[in-house]
Amino acid sequence: MTRTPLAALTLIAVLAVVAPALGAEQPVDPYPISDANAGAEPRTDDSVFRAFNGKPGIDRVVATTIAASVADPRISDIFEAADLERLQRTLSEQFCYLLGGGCAYTGRDMKTAHKDMGLRNSDFNALVEHLQDAMDKEGVSFRAQNKLLAKLAPMQRTTVER
């Protein structure tokens, strides 16, 4: 009898939760689309973007972060009503934009996107833990990780409500 490794079982469980939510994005009310909504100015060079292995690397980091967050009982409830397809796309766009990858950001501004979610500092910190793990798995250097985290850290003031 072959045994399935625990990591594979965990991935299967996460996909069972995430997969039904993926697919077509849900329609949203119109909002002004602007790179300024990304919450910070982009890097002026693409060295950190390249350290993330470009857009495909960013996409993997985001997918891994979201999957881990959805599976984390500390914060999974935050993602229950989320349009995970839109989240995946816009978070990838945001990271690509902030890291100087030349992407446009089409998501909402941070305050609007997180309004009335009741996010706490502990929620923000748990998400960052998953992001750091995902960056490690992607082989992103500690220095490059810190460059992205420095762009994201000030957003805590805008997204955390309590």
C-alpha cells in the first residue's frame, strides 16, 4: 500500500476549498482603475522583479500565499466570501507593479478593498507569514523579500480596522 505524503494531502485539501471558488471572476461595481490604487510607488528598476523570477514567480508566490491563507484556521474565514480568482489576479498585478515589473494594477485602493472586513493586526501578520513562506519556496532572497515587504508594510495602517 502506498502512502500519500502529508504535504500532498494538505494540498489536496486546500484545492478542494479553493478550486470551487476559482473560475470566472464575479462582477463588481465600477471603480476608478489606477496604478495609484496599488498603495505604494513602484520600484524604479526591475532587479527585485527579476529576483522573484519575473511574473511567473510572482504568480506562484501569490498562489501559494492564498492557498496557505485559505487553509489557515486563524484567517480562513476572511477568505470565505472572497472572489479568489480576482484576488489572485489583482495581488499578482500589485506585486508586479510594486516590484518594477511594468504591470498595470487594476484592483481597488487598499482602503476600499478591505473596508468592513474587520481585519486585525494578527490577520495581517498571519498573511505576511504565508507570504514569507511562499517567497522562501520560490527561492527569493531575503534582501529581495524585504524590498517587497517594505512596500507592503505601510498598508497595514490602511487595511487593519481593529
